[in-house]
Amino acid sequence: MFQYASSKLSTRSVIPCEVITGDVTGSSKLLVPGRVTATTSIPQGAMSMPIKADKLRGQPDVMQISVGVNTFGTIELENNSKTTWSDDIHWIRALRLSDDCHSYNVQLRLLSSPKQSTSSSSISEPSLLLQCVRPISPGQELLLWFSEEILAMLQIVFLTPANIQGIQIYYCIFLNT
């Protein structure tokens, strides 16, 4: 498979077996340590399978993995990454946090579960879901942010329209400052 890539000098060249997007490559040969990159285009709205919260404990030992979308439209590890990643810890632990709440492309969300009966002694552990919030191109890094429900559970403060008074002017609704 050959893809065309344009350089900064506006010349076009043929590059075998790699997908070039800007200055970032989707080739599994050129993986960047500490990052999760897409090997295929991931459409907005694509989701992972449900993630058990206990799979988020621990430190990942693999520093670079790549993901794609399977035939069912689910975000999952790419085949080469599946052989190196441990099943003890979910691969989303390798995702880097976005620098801010505006530049993320995947969001961790709380998966709604059916209501539990109050008479039931077993309460199921909440499941999470990773959802793509904007299209991701091959070679692009996946950057994580949290839904409002997750931010509240983690007690991470986030701004609402009531906090924003103007350009870089913020107001604390609790302290009236």
C-alpha cells in the first residue's frame, strides 16, 4: 500500500507501508515512548468496551501502544500492542492526560448501569467507557479528559459558565471572590 505525503517544500513523494499525516506517522515502526497513537482513523463517537474500575489500578510497564477501531466500531488495541500489553491493567492507563479541557480527543465516562434493588446485598462496581469526542487520524495521539461525572467523583474542580466573568477573569461561586 502506498500513500502520498506532502513535504514542507510542496513536493510529493511515495512512501511505502506508512500513513503520513502532517509530521506524524502512523507506522508501528516509529512509535513514540509514553504515548497511545491511532493506527486507523477513529471516528467521533467510537467507544471502547466497558472498563472495570479495578483494571485502572497499577502502573503500566509498556510505554507505547497503538489502537484502532475493529469491525464493530469499537476502540481496541492494535494486534502488535495486544501481544505486549498485560491484561492485568487496562490499556487506557497508558493514555496521557490532555493539557487542558479543550484539546482532548477521548473522554472517560461513567457507564450507566441498570438500577440496583435496595434489597440486593451485592452492589456492582461501576464500569467506565472511553469515547472518542472528535475524529482521530492515523498517527495522532489519543489525549484523555474526564466527563463531568468522573471529575465530580474525583473531586476535581472544573469551571462552569457561572465561574467565567470574562476573558481570563474567573469568579468562585463558593467564596464570592
